[in-house]
Amino acid sequence: MKTLLSIIVLTAALFSLQVYAVEPTHTVAQTIQAERYSTVKLRGKIISRIDDKRYLFEDETGTLELKIEKKAQQDFDLTPKS
């Protein structure tokens, strides 16, 4: 009985990990159309730094200006890539 319960719990845990691992990413074009303050996950590159908080971000669909607060900047590599 304990073995069956362990297998069920383990299977449920693995399934939940797979669900969260397949998080969709958004394009710049989709982000521009999204509602204000929506949560999006972008995949692309920072092409230039405007100032201490603002960066230009680019993917295959366009360019977007990002504002990244100083506190959050330590979690990311914000070096512009060419």
C-alpha cells in the first residue's frame, strides 16, 4: 500500500513539473498587443542600453523598450549582444 501511494505521489510530482516546464514564450509583437501589466516571458536579445533602467530588446518580430528595475537587474545578464 505504501509503495502504491509513493508511486502515485511521485507520478503526480513529475506531471506537475512537466506542466510548469512547458511555459510558453511571447514574441515582441505579441507583447505589444498584450494588456498593460500583463506577465510575459520573452526570448530574444538586448541590443542596446538606453539608461540605467531602460534597454532595447529584439526578437525576430520586432524591437521593444524594456524598463527593468535595478533590484531585478541582478537576476539577469543585461549585456547587449551583437
